[in-house]
Amino acid sequence: MPTSLDTYFDQFRREFALPDGVIYLDGNSLGALPRLSSVRVADAVRREWGNDLIRSWNSADWINAPERVGNKIAKLIGANDGEVVACDSTSINLFKALLSALALIPHDSPRNVIVSDIDNFPTDLYIAQGLRELLRDRKLELRFVKRTEIPANISAQTAIVMLTEVDYRTGERYDMKAITALAHDNGALIIWDLAHSAGAFPVALNACDADFAVGCGYKYLNGGPGAPAFIFGATRHLDALDAMNAPAPISGWFAHAAPFAFDPVFRVVRGAKRFLVGTPPILQLASLEASLDLWLNVDLQRIREQSLALTDLFIAEVETHCGDALTLATPREHKLRGSQVSFRHVEGYAIMQNLIARGVIGDFRAPDILRFGFTPLYVTREDVVNAAKHLADILATREWDQPKYQQKHAVT
């Protein structure tokens, strides 16, 4: 029987172009298409680009799109206007955040350790490794440890703690406030990756006293493939960087104090615009902004309540109908869970291919994770129950034994 939350989210489900016969549980990899995005992008192509041409940098305010979109994202992640810009990719923005944090730490400081979770999304670890090689004079030490070892490895030598709030494989969630406080108590700065947080539940960057954060626009925020990412810098740090005339992390022309003066000498702009680099991708920003305009009408607390209801239901349905064939990898405790549910099975890849063939779209993460993302804006209780039934049927019949499903190491 539908709940009041189900009724509340019915209005939002109608705003998405969902294919018939598909149960989409992969919004944590690529969000579904908002109908308004198609309209907005078409208008940007036909009218703004096609008719108004270069005049649209002013008439359609293309020039301020990174800040405008960033301010809308700020409302979803507990930040203030002027602290977030939408630009580039998560990886590039993480590079900028790391450089900016290091700029706040004197070169002669004994703090030279970057601490992260060894199970962090690999690109985050790669960016840190590349930065260490570029800044050999800083003699940075990378300390990548297991989640449970993070607190013990934050010390007086720690410069930066770099963590993803929600584990991309298991959906386990860090306590942002507690870990941030621990970092600060030890004199370190912290950078949060919100790739699996923004749009999944209310994020409280400023309430948690976060220093820097990055995240992507194409998962729960439904900005579309290749949507711009975002970067947050707390006002106190942006002011400090301005006061010390710190260089931009990447000195592109949109980070110049006067980009259209065409001055051959770089002068960094003040505030979060220091994170910009080159010409913004206007069509991608149009798609993301259309989705954000939908998001700004959503009660984020209800998002969290419905997310927990859907994930609780999925766990219960799978365990009821599948017995002990699968091992739950996601925490049962609400405060430790994002908005996904992951199960382990040695034939996880092949089982997921079976599900996709049946129209139940989740994804697989090596070595054995079946991962299901739950986006309350368009996932219903009926979707959850039916997905669990399909999974139970596949397990009962060992459907994955067909040869075409034996490509165990591929990733969808």
C-alpha cells in the first residue's frame, strides 16, 4: 500500500523520461534523464546557439553559468552562495582541491602526509599519487589505509585527509562531522568526495566544518553523461588564499581576475572562481541546471527517509526470497548507509548481466559486488519488490550458467 512518501515522490517520477519495461537501479552511476533537460538543451542549441550565436554569452548569461549552477548545487550540499562552482571533472577538481589545501600549509611545515582510504575510488588515489610526483620538493607521503585504520593514522604529521563520504562499492557512509573534527583536532585539513552523496541525502558541509569538497553532476544529480563536476571551498579558506595571493591551482583564463582584458600576465581572481580554468561546457551545464531546478523543489529530508525505506525494503525482499545465496555488503545501520545496496556473489558479473537482460539495471564492481542504487525521485516500492523477484528467480534457476554470461572480469 502506498505511503505518504510514495505519494510525494509520484510527482517527481513523472518528470523523468523512463523507458517502459525497465527497473532502473543504477542512478548512482548515471542518473535518469529529466524531461526538462531535453527541453532546456534543445533551447540552448536552437535559440541560444543557433539564433543568438555568440551574443548568448551575455544575453543567456553563459558567462556566469559555472557560478550560477554552483550556487544551486550549494543548496543541496550545505554550502553558501559563492563557495561552489560547477566545472571540469571530479578528478580535475580533486587535483585543484589538493593543491589549494597544500597552499594553506607552509612548505617548511612538518605536515607532509595525505591520508586516504585504500578502498577509495581509484581515481582519487591516482590523483594524489600524481600530485606527489609533481611536488617532489614537498616530500609528500601518501598513507592509504583501511577504513577502520583512518582515525589512528590522523596525527600531527597529517596535512590532508582525503575521503569519499560513501564507499562506491559497499555504500558504507563515513561520519562526516566526526572525521572532520578529528582531522581538525590534529591540525589537518579534509577534502570530501561527494560523488555518492550529493542528491542521495542531505549533505552538511558547513555544519560539519568541511574544508574542501568535490563531486560529480551525472549520478544522483541527473545532469547527464559527462555533466560538469563541482568543487567547494569554505569561505574561510577562500579568503585566506586571497589574502596570501595564492596562485590558482590551474591558471587558466577563467581564473584570471580580468579574463577579457587579455593581459599576458596572470592575476588570480578572488573567491571560488579561482577554481575555474577554461571555457565552460554550456550545453552540459544547461542539462545539469535543468535537473537542479527540479532538485530545488525537493525536500531533502524526505529524500533521505524514502531512500532508507527503499533500501530497507530491498534488503528484506532479497533476504526473504534469496535466502543465504547472497552476502550483504552494505551496512544495515541507517547512519552508516548511503543510498545503495550491495550484495556479494562469486558469479556477480554474470548475475548482473542476467538482470540487465530482464530489464533490471544495476551494475557490477569487481571482484564480486552486485550494486543497486536507489533514487527516490523515480524508483518506487514496486520497482524494488519486482527487482528482488527477478534476482531470486535468476538464483533459483542458475540462469548465469549460460556461456554468454561467463565473462567474469568485465565491468558494466
